[in-house]
Amino acid sequence: MDEYIKRTGEVAMEQAKKNNTYIVYEKDDKLVKEYHNGNIIPLNEDEKG
């Protein structure tokens, strides 16, 4: 199951790169955006929803 979850994240990042966008996930109890170039920035409260 862990391998499946890991692969799902890899596919998401591949799609983000293909579509020049980002993925969103939780890190240290906060939502962040990670871009295909490796930049990680916090997801602002005003961007939710």
C-alpha cells in the first residue's frame, strides 16, 4: 500500500509538470503548494475554497 501511495504522488507531480501547475498536500499540519521545480509555498487562507 505504501508503494501505491508513493506512486500516486509521483504521478500527480508528473501531471503538474506537464500542465505547468502545482500539487497541494499537507506538510507539518499546514497545506502547501509544491511546484514541479521544487518550490514549496504555504497555501494562503484566502485561496481555500
